[in-house]
Amino acid sequence: MPDNKFDLSVNLAGLKLENFVYNASGVNNEILKQLQKIADSKAGAVLSKSTTIDPRTGNENPKYIVKSKQIPGCTLNSMGLPNIGFEKSLEMFEELSKYTHKTIIASVSGMSMEDNIKMFKTLENSPVQGIEWNPSCPNMVGKSILGYDMEAMDQAFQTLRPLTTKTLGVKLPPYMDITNFDRLAESLLKNNIDYIVSTNTIGNCLLIDSNKESVTIKPKNGLGGLAGSFIKPLSLGNVWSFYQRLKGQVKIVGVGGIHTGNDAFEYLLAGADAVQIGTGFAQNGTKIFEQVETELVDILNSKGYTSLDQVRGNLKTL
Ligand code: RRO
């Protein structure tokens, strides 16, 4: 905790987060050692890399630009869902639950609905407290992003929600059409989804090295998911749009371009119940969680607030 003792804990639809800030899936969270490091930090919970049934090595290297020369504060990735596979993930969650009292959340991204069903059912008897279902990876060669198909999302919610008693979140891609917010919000409310995570990376972006006259990553002829500072306005817009439609009944975790306490404060104003850090974590390691929390507490104290609830969603309009 920052020394000035502001209570940053959050109850995210039953998930106890020790802090408002925790890690985004996909960054330094593929193996037990990395998850233990997150548990040892000031992160509010521990979230895993998305798991598939079978282990995957992912796309060809180079596939991750952690510190972009072209656009500082951003990353570009086409990892292609590398992960240790579901069996090993289950063992890892068991080990992790012996190591930490922090809330453990499993990110799940089945290659098919059948795979998702299998993993959801099996996770019932695991020590994870939450599932973050990820239908928004932009980097699967030849596959579209399910999160943009509103009908398929509704059907998936109908299938998956009854399978788990765990707190269920869904990681969403960034939307740019207002009707997506309307339709998805209706579906989330109807299907009792507990929370959303908004947003995943912006798919199919291109970073060019003009000296070399070359793309910067190998998969998909250079196309990958953009994250970090440049996506903050888009992710904030998604959080704010969903906040106005979900009315607190479906909680919101904001993610995208959080490097400072002020960034986190903006997400709080836009209605975020909690936030995740991906790019900032990739670029700075676990110390980013404490740094952002300390800065956020300083802002809240200086403005005279005594709880997160006094700020959440209270963004003024003109
Ligand atoms: O592994 C990835 O390529 C990846 C995933 Br699963 C995701 O959800 N978002 C992303 O930017 N990369």
C-alpha cells in the first residue's frame, strides 16, 4: 500500500482485488515464476496469460516490439497465443494458490467453443476465483475476432455463463461503432456476465522501420495488435460508453495506456471499477503497479476524495 493509507481495494463482482490496479493478460504471465512475481508486487490480483487446451509456441519471431522507437509508450505484438496449455495451467494455478492469498484469475481463449466449454467446466474445481474469457485476440492467422460478431457473442454468453459459478469477465476488442456498445451491453446484461475488460489491443496495426524500409515484426507481413499510450483515448471511450449502458450491473475493468496515476484516475472518472496495466508492465516490470497506485492516491488525496466510489463514473459532460 502507498504510505498514505487510501483504501484502493475493490470488490469486482465478488472478486477481491487488493488494489485498483493489476496486470493485463499476455504480459509476463505465462509461467509460474512470472505469476509469483506479480503476486509479490502491489498488483491487486494475479491474472494469467490466455490458455488454450493444447500448448502453443505462437507465431514466428520477431513478434513483440516492447519499446517502440516509432511510438514511445506503445507496443506492437503478434504473439499468436503462446501458452503452456491447459493441463500445465491447472497445475500452475494449484501451485500459485499455495504461494499467494491474492485472487487468481484465469484467462481462457479456446480455439473453439467446445474447447472453451471443456476449460470452463474443469476450472470449476480449480483454485482460481475468476475467469476472464478472451474472444478478442487479433493475431490468430486466418481467424476473425469473435468479439466483433455480436450474434456469436450473445450465443457464446448463453453457452458459457451457466457453466461456471466463478466470477466471469470477458475481454473485449476496441469498438468504434456506437451500435456495438448498445448491442453488446444488452447481451451482457441479459446473460449476467459479471464484468468486462476493455480493451484488448487494436488489431492489424503496422509499425514501419523507415531506415530499414521494413516491417518490424514477422507474422502477418508486419501486422499486429497495438497497445499502450496511443490506444488510451479509444479504450477510455469504450469504458465510458459501456459505463453509461451497464449502470453498475456489469462491472468494468479498463485497460489501455496506463503509465501514471493520472491515467488511472481518468479511467476511474470514465467509470472503471478497476484497471489493468499491460504495456507499462512490459516496459517497467512489476514496480509500475506501486508507482501508479501511489500517484493515484496522491491525486485522490489532493482533491479531497476519501473513496474510489466518490469519483467512479463522475466524469463531467459539457
Ligand atoms: O497472444 C496474442 O497474440 C495476443 C492475445 Br491472446 C490477445 O488477446 N491480444 C493480443 O494483443 N495478443
